Amino acid sequence: MDILVTLAALGFLMFVAYRGFSVILFAPVAALFAVACFHPSLVPPYFSGIYMEKLAGFLKPYFPVFMLGALFGKLIELSGFAKAITERVVRLIGERNAMLAVVTVCALLTYGGVSLFVAAFAVYPFAAELFRSANIPKRLIPGTIALGSFTFTMDALPGSPQIQNIIPTSFFKTNTWAAPKLGFLGAVFVLAIGMAYLTYRRRQAQARREGYGEEAAAPDAAAAGGAEKSIHPLVAFLPLLLVGVLNLAFTRALPKVYPGPIDLAPYGVKDVAPMDPSKFIALWAVEGALLVGIAVIVATALSRVRGPFAKGATLAIGGAMLAAFNTASEYGFGGVVAALPGFKAISAAMTDAISNPLLNEAITTTTLAGITGSASGGMSIALATMGQRYLEQANQLGIPAEVLHRVASMASGGMDTLPHNGAVITLLAVTGLTHRQSYGDIFAMTLIKTAAVFVIIGVYYAFGIY
């Protein structure tokens, strides 16, 4: 009975997310319903003492990353830098390689700090034009954008500023560059297999003499319109390059600036407990890099961003708040569920069935990411409930925390893109396509990136590299 109630709560949350209802509203409903089945009188204490504490605990360290990432992406869009980058990549790669060009642009934007959602909006107009020129079916655009935005740059490539690569740092005291060799190998695997799949799908369409299909809607053409003045590609690439380089530089420099606990009492702040900077170094590094990137965009494109800045910033921050609260709600849900007898029984059963911490972490994380429809949400639940156990088991087996970090990050980006995933729904809405038309290709990317995490686990055990 305990396990059934826990699974029912998880199933209910997945169902309402799939139906398009707000996770912020229904995550506490699902969690507290499970509590009510055991101890109705404990519903208020669980809500205030666990759910809200976990929700606030997630927002406290991570909201600045959501906000700065969204603002950075919006400014990349408003400044015209996204369009300039796309044009340069297409010129270098060629229109004949339209799919690779779109994947490359998405990868550059997301690895440079642009949020996954913003990348879809920024790239689609140009992807539509490229696919139309090359007579590639429009229905293949979502899968192509998904490969470039939702896979290897999100959680595999070391140093990625995406939230999926940042969350593990707080649990394992690592940084965003954890296990670089495994991350790079995983990224190559996903990119190679993903491009092979997309090429196969394109050739299938050509064999059936299937072309682009319906004409792109009017907004596509408008969005693809050129900027009033050309932008030098080096200027457009500069903010992305700075975010990547400074993220690495700050990651290495900050531990030297803050080598031990920070106590603010000598400065007159007596109501704040001493903090351990190792938990925040990765966050500070990404935030500092994004701040510099934002400043550079404003400095180099002031005339372009000055007018729409107020409205654009408002939209960006609103989107960041929605994304952050969605994830925080799932984190609070995970905290409540983890305190239930049913979840403890499930965790014990999984631990007994899968004693290897890397396999257990990968399966648990990707399963919860699939249930919640969120990579960051599923990983947050998994690490909040099992992270310390994974770390203890890894220490006993001599497995570095960096490997735990990379496995958790890549596993979160496995089954997260099921049909109810917010990014998937947004991508299909942006492209004007339906699940029936294009989700099959997105699901193929989901299977490829899920397989990748088990590939890197095998590589680690076979060769001991990380």
C-alpha cells in the first residue's frame, strides 16, 4: 500500500504535466495527497516544514542562474547576435548541410549560456529558411533543434553553464568541468549517432520524394528578416566565448580567493552562520561569467538593445521565474515523497537490486526526470534523496565524485524529453508542428542521450578515465 500511494502521487504529477496543467499548482497537491493517505493531520507540517523549505532551498542558490541565463539569451536575441552567428555558421558549413548547420548554431548558443527555450525561438526562423531552401521536410526541424539544444551541450560537455550541469555541484562539491573526458566522449557519441539518425531520416524523405511541405507561416519570414546593419561575426561570438572562458577562469580562481569558511561576524553581520564556499564556487563562476557576457552585449550593441530592453528583460525574467518555480516545485514534491514510507521502500529495493552506485544513480535520475518531465527537477529529486548515499558508496569503491556528477547530469538529460516535457511542448509550438508529426524524432534523441550515459559508465569501468 505504501508503495502504491507513492507511485500514484508520481503518476498523478506526470499525468497533469502531460495534460498541460501547472506543475507549480499540482506538485504540492500530489505530494500532500500522498501524505494525507498516511497521516492526514501531518499535511500542514509536511507542507510548511518540508515542501516549502525544499522549494525555497532550491530557489536560494539557483534562481540567479535561471535569471541571468534568461536575460543573457534575450539580449543575444535582441542584439541581432543570434542571427549573425547563424548566418556565419551557414556560410561556413553550407546550405547543403542544413541539419548540421542548425545543430551547430544551437550548440554554440546553448554552450555559450543561452537558455534552451530561448535557443528554440532564436534558431527556428533560420532553420525554417534553410530547410525550405534544401527541400528538407519541415517536420524534421524539431528533432534537429533538439539534438543541438537539449542533448550534449546541456549536460555532457564539460563547463556547460546550463542548470543541468550546475545542480550536481552542490551535492558532490564538484564544478561544472567535472569528468571532462567522459563528458566529451558522451557528447561525441550523442552528436555522431544523432546526426547519423537525422541523415537517415532525410534520405528516407528524399526516397519518398517528400519536400519541405507547407509554406512557412508569415511570422517565420518576418523573424528571419535581416538586421538594419550587419554585425561582425567576431563581435557576435564574443559574449559566448567570454562566458565559456570566464566560467573556467572563475572556477579555478575562486577557490584561491575563498580557501576556507567565510565568517561575516567580523564585519558586523552576526546573524549569518559561516558558509562553506566550496558549495557555491560553481554557481559564482557561472553567474560571474554571465554578468560579464551581459555587460559586453550591452556595451557592443547598445543602440540595438536600448529600445526593447525594458520589455525584453521583463519577458526574460518572467520566463526565468516560471522555469525556476516549476523546478523548485518538483524539488519540494521530491522532498515530501522522499519522507514517505513508500519511497523509502522503493529506494531500499533499488539499492538492493542495483548495488552499483553509478548504475543506480543513472537509472533513478533518468526515471525521475521522465516522470516529472524535467531534467533539473528529476535530478534534484534523485540527488536530494539519494545523493549522499551515492557519494558514500562511491567513496568506498574509489569512484571519484566527478564521475558521479557527470553521470547524474547526463542521466537527467535522458528520459526527460517525454511528451509532457515543457521544452518539447514549447519547441513544437514554436515550429507550428504537432506531437504526431515530429515527436518521433525528438524521442529518438531521447533514446540516444539515454544510451550515452550508460556508454560513459562502461568507458569509465573499462579504462578508468574520467
